[in-house]
Amino acid sequence: MIDIPEQRQFSITKPSPYDEFENIIKPDIYEQLLNEFPPEELFKDEFPETRKHGQRPHCRKFMCYTTENKMSYFNNYMINLSDLPNIWTEFSEYIYNDRDYKQWIADMLKIKNFYFRFDFHRTQNGLDVSPHVDSHTKFGSHLFYFMPEGWKEEYGGQTIFYEGLNKNVLNPEAEDFSSYITTTTSGNRSCLFKNVPNGWHGVTRINTPVGIVRQIFNLVILKRM
């Protein structure tokens, strides 16, 4: 289901160690996954009132799956793989069990002793994700983009990596950084990034026609504590 890329160093080391990949999912599998992206009724609203350090909350529709849930926060959003469309159940099981993929992740991030949580996001027009650094419990994430057919880069929703924080705050906004880099989200694309202490990142504001939402599958790579 996945064509493992050649092992390589992250091509971008600043502002965060990350790399982008095209057609990592076999094209026919990607088309099936896109056409059968989990329906909205499986998702729950994640619209928290607050976020740590006074950052703006990250608002979206969300669901997740893991065999090692260690945080009660996720209980309300947890699903069974059998709840997903068949192709997604097969893909998730493949990711979870494939030794070659796991070894590639370990080699790219230079990590050991990790496990996965599968996060699914649907984010509507007008929303973004404010700059933040991930929890120390995360090694990183592999983001798979499943934007609807006809998605344009001008619609936003790119993963954005920031550098050069010019304020001594823990709840910055985009204008508080001196530079940034954004990913490409259209088509069969993915982005693997490593969590680092100054790895500020977020999602650019979404500006889409009515009824079109940002869709991603986020493979969260967690430390087995």
C-alpha cells in the first residue's frame, strides 16, 4: 500500500526537521482512500474553550484510534477500526503492522520504542491552527493529506513551520515570527516532521467555498513511556 522512500536525511532542518513526499501511497490505494475518506458522522466536534499557555484553541472535527491510549482526553474521540470504511481499516492495519514502514520511521526520526495513534481531522472554512510546539510525549507526526478533488493551494490549510520567535511568550501568533515555510497539500502528498523543543508549527487559515473542508490523516508517533 506504501512505497517506502529511500532513506535520507531531512532535507530541511530549519525551522523544524521535516520532509515532504509525493505518491508515497500507491496511486490506486490513495484514490480509494480519498473517495472513501471517513464520513462526517464518525467525527466529533473538538472545540475546546482553552489551550495550554493561553494559546488559541485548535478547533476541528476529530476522531482517533490507538491500542495504547494513555490520555483520558482522547476517550471521547476514540473509535474502533471496524467503524471505518473497509479500505481505511485495511490501510490502518497495514500501517500498524508493516515492519518496513515502522523501520523507515525509526530510521528517519532516529528513534526507538514508539507507538502510533491514528488521528483524523476535518477542518472547516475560516479556521486555522495557532503556532504551537507539540507535547514532549511525541516523537513526531506523519501527515497524509486527503484534500477533496479540486482543492487549490490558495484555499490554505497548509502545515506551516515557524522560525525566529521575537517575543518571550508561549502563546505567539504568526506575526511574532521572523520567517516560515509551508507544505504543499494538493494531491497524494505527505509530510513527516520531528518534534523538537523549538519546533513551532501550525496550520494556515482555511478559505474554501461552502462545503469544502480540509481532510488529513495524522499518524502521531508517540514515546512508549
